[in-house]
Amino acid sequence: MFGLGAPELIIVLVVVLLLFGGTQIPKLARSFGQAQKEFKQGLDEGAKDDTPEAPPGK
């Protein structure tokens, strides 16, 4: 997608480790996971609200 190979990804991971430190990375990952879960729940609720309901039976 962005043309990043293994060496570039390793450099990015090292920079992230240096910026945030080893203790902050699990907290960041946990926060990202929770945000992703909430986003998916919101999408599911939005899709559920958009589905047309069947008209009352005859």
C-alpha cells in the first residue's frame, strides 16, 4: 500500500519505542483496541438502524 518493506517497518517500530517507551506501548495498544471495538459496535448499531423493518402483517 505505502511501499514499506521490512527495514522501513523495523525503523518505524524502533522510533515508536523510543518516543513512547516500553511501558507506554501496551497502554497505547489497549486503548487502540478499545477504540476499534467501540467503532465496530457503532457501525453495527448504525447498520441495524438503517435496515428497513417488515411492515405489519396482514
